[in-house]
Amino acid sequence: MSFIRTGMNLSWSFLSLFTVLFRPKHELKRQHKAHDYSELVWGSDYIFESLNEGMRGCMTGFGKGIKPGDLIILQQDRKFYRYQIEEIDYYSDPADMWIALLKPVLIE
């Protein structure tokens, strides 16, 4: 019985390795993108609200292809701020409008 279990474990390990090695290239190379909103106007192009004393933010904006893990760059009073998208939901109408939960990322 243990031989069968070991054989099944090895089969699952091989299958897992196979799926990682032969994953489509677009899935392997997906890097998080940066979306620059620093030249856009708060209140007309996007809305940003600070939450939890600056530890999080909520933003509503426009744009396609924005995904969790991507970065948003904002500017206020000539200072740049970078946030990482934790969650994002797209509206159904207009389809390129979204709302996202953000967390600040330090700019080095």
C-alpha cells in the first residue's frame, strides 16, 4: 500500500513540475506594470482617498489592463507617491472604470 502512495506522490510531483516547466511564456514573464497617473488631475481623471491614516488608499480611475500587484504613480504638491494595487474591481459601464484598494510602496 505504501508503494502505491509513494508512486502517486511522485506522479503528482512530476505533474506539478511539468506544469511549471511548460507554462505558456506570457504567464511566466508577467511582471507587474507601473501606471503613471502623476500628470492626471485629481477629481476629474481619478479620485484618491487615504485610508487608515495613510496605510491604505482607495482609488477610482480609468484604464484597461490594470491588475493586482501593479503599481500606480501619483503626484501631489510636486511629490511622487507609489502604491501597489491589492484589489481591483472594474465597473460594467464604462468598462475601463475601476476602483482599487492600494497600499503605499516606498520610493527609494
